[in-house]
Amino acid sequence: MPTPSKGDRTRVVSRVPDPVYAELEKRRKAAGVSSVSQYVADLLAATTGHKNLVVELDQEVLQLTA
């Protein structure tokens, strides 16, 4: 079954040091987000003032990371 559209998106690619990726993965799992990509997309949406575009990351988690 197809997943619902998340709307218009632009691909952003970034290479990060292994320890940074490991920390992102750890935080992603703790937040219950489906992928590192979605976790980073949600963080970027929130930190650029677009909290309405956050898909999976809980508002409680956003308050802890702000």
C-alpha cells in the first residue's frame, strides 16, 4: 500500500563525520522517528521556523532540543 505524500520536497545531501551520524541515529531512535533522513528533515523544519512541516518528531522533543 502506498504511503501518503509528504508534499513538495527538495533533496539535500550532506556527509557528516561518523560520530555525528551515530548521535543522530541514537536520537532518532529515542524520538521514535522512522529514519535519520526524516529526523533531520523535521529538525531543519523546526529550526527554520516551519514547525507546521514537522512530520514525525514530537513537539515535546522539539522543546527539549531548542
